[in-house]
Amino acid sequence: MRRYEFISHSPKETMDVAAKLAEKLQQKDVITLEGDLGAGKTTFTKGLAKGLGIERNVNSPTFTIIKEYKGRLPLYHMDVYRLEDTFEDLGFDEYFDGDGVTVVEWAHLIQEQLPPELLKIHIYHHGESERKIVLEPIGKRYEELCKEIIGNESISN
């Protein structure tokens, strides 16, 4: 599996990369966000929303699990952190197969419910204000997306 890494030097730069990615997204695309607490998962999602033409303020859906936003494509923003001890099927596949883009924070907690192809993004603290962002495409479509956004600078596992 190939990985694409870059260092973001500011929240604005993180949002700009996410907005650039959003311009290429299509219906049924799924992005998972993992990483350090406070590293910028919601900041990344705000950039995606901006790139999808969403004007509403995006914030973490921690207590509601799923928030929906309308833009060029609907954005389904999920935070499944509080589902760690829940093993029931909450109908996530309806979002994954829907007419929008799905972003899942803490996706490892619902690993068995995720689609087989998706874009995993890991965000880590890297110094005081910088973030290391790692994209792991799973599937040909997501590999092509990463090449378009980041370039051919990949690291093989």
C-alpha cells in the first residue's frame, strides 16, 4: 500500500489541501480521519466543506454522531468516538452508498462497517503548529486522487 505524506504548517494550509481534495470528490466517496486529539481532524473537514461549497459552519458532531451539510455534494460528517462500546448497525452504509461524501472521525471503531475502498487520512502533531498528514488510499480511485492532490511523492509500506 502506498502512503502520501506532507507537513502542514498552519490550520489554513490544512484547510487549503482539504479544499483542493474536495474539488475532486464524487458521490459515495468515503474519507476516514484518525490521529491525535486536537491535531486537526475537524479543521480538515472544514476545508473539505469549503471545497464542496458549504457555507455553514462545520464543527465536530461529537454528541450527535452525524451532521449533514448541503453543498455541491452533501457532506456527511460522522464522529463515532462515542460508539466504542456499541456493536449495533446504525445504518452507516446508507450514507456510504448515498449521494454525498462521507467523512468518519475515529473510523477504526466501526472498521467492520466501512466500505472496502476509501481514503484513510491520519493527522498527527508535528511540532507546535505543524501537522503531519498521511493519506493512505485503499482502491484505485483513491490512489489516483492522492496523485492528483499530492503528486507522485509516495512512501511504500
